[in-house]
Amino acid sequence: MTDLQVEMNYDYATAERFPAWISLAVFSAICMAAFCSEVNSEYRGSDEKWVLAVYCISMSVATLASVAYLMVRSIFSGTIIEITMVTLVTAFWGIGLPVMMKPDNAIAVVGPDVNNANLYFFSWIAFIVAIFLVLSLVREKLAFDVRDTPGKQLKWFFLAASSLVVMGSAVRIHKSASVACGDDGSALSGSDYCKRTNFAISLGVVTFFVALTVLFMIMKSIMATMIELGLTTILLILWTFGVGFITFGGRERAPGTTIGNLYFSTWISFMLCLFLFGNSLQEFTAGGAAQETPSTSPPDENGETGALPEE
């Protein structure tokens, strides 16, 4: 009876990726169904065919992996076969997602607007599941658990990632045929819409490089609390203006007022800056309080305290 219980626990521990493979197969199928119902086969160009290939390959590979976990888990889980399959689906989603989200392709996004909600949300969810599969294998093979990374470093990492999405989304809107801010002959050239889009690009670039610099300094243990507090204060002020310029003002004036990559990544960046500012302020005040604590000895039996003896 004991041996059976141990075996069941072992099976459960090695099946961490099994639900993820099933989920990836389901999400890929939803994306493929949404795509086929939206895009007529007669009007599919190279971009549409590539996106459809990503959905089909992802669903097929995930389905095979799910069956392998059920039938031959011992020779599949954590082996070169699963590693190859995880690498394959992650690479396909990593390359295919920008094509799906490119406004000019009119697949999941048109301009700043979401064209197909099922394609938009489930494509992102499938990509996140693929990243989870990668992290799970890394934790298993290299004994590195991202959950052991200090929370502040993770926030700076996610800020770099979200600001990169802001920059990329704003660049796509800037260059899209429906906006064409870079074209002097465009009706929107020089408008508030284009100015705010340019601001989003600049803010994303600056934040990305600041976040990477801070991460490097934290890992090298050369980041001073005062400097970090100053940087987070500046970033919080910039992103406070950023959410105002990018997501407020109406569709005619602001590029991020509608649901899309720019909207979500802008608000995520703002929230991360807010959390990082709170963490930095807490560390700064805690350090100041520690320095101001008087060096006195505990009260003696008469209730009197005295200075601690110097070493």
C-alpha cells in the first residue's frame, strides 16, 4: 500500500506539464477555429497561411505530447523528445505572435483595435502556456526555479518586457497603413494622435534600457537605495503622464484607448512602476529608521538603559 502511494506521488510530480500540454492543444484549437471562421480561404496570403500553420502545428504537437504523457510517460517526460517539442512550439509561437498582432495584417488586430477577440486573447494565452513549458523544463533540468528569484528583480524584468511591448505596439501603429504618422502626406501626420504615439515609443525605449541597467546593477550589488528610489520616482511620474497621454483622450487623439497590446502593456508598466516605487520607498525608509535607532543596551533590573559598549 505504501509503495503504491509513493508511485502515485511520483507520477503526479512528473506530470506537471501534462495539464499545460492539454491546455495548449485546446487553446490552439480555439485559435484555429476563430481564424478559419474569420478569414476566408480565398483571401489568405502568406501571412495568413503562416499563422494557420502555427495553430495547426501547435495543436498537433500538444495533442501528441498529451497522448505521450498518458501512454509512454516514462520515455517522454523530460527527455530529448519533450525538449524538442517544447522548443518547437515555443519558437513557432514566438515567431508567429508578432505576425498575428501586426495591425496591417488585420488578423487579430487592426490599427489600435482588436479585430478578433478570440484570436487575440487565446493566442497570448497559448504563448504564455508555451513559456510555462520552457520554464518547467529549465527548472527540472538546470535546477533553476524562477520562483526563487527575488520579487523586486522580477518586477524590473517584467517592466523591461512590458515597456518593450509598448514600444513595439506603438511602432506598429506608427507605421500602419491606416495611420502612417511617418508619412508627411498623411492626414494624421503631426496630429495629437501621432505625437502621443511617438511619446509611447520614446517612453518604452527609455524604460526598457533603464530597467535593464537597474537589473544589472542589482545583480552586481552596486545599486544604491537612494538611486533606485530616484529612478522609480521618475519612472512613476513618466508613466503617470504616459497612461494619460496613451489611454485617455478618445480614439481620435490617443492610440491606446481601445483594448489591445498598447492598452494592456501601458497599464501593466504603470502598475509595475507603482509597485517598484513602493518597494524602493519602503527600503529607503527602513534603512533610515535603522540608522536613527539609538544604540542603547536593554534595560537593567532597575529599568535603566545605557549605551552599548563599543567593540
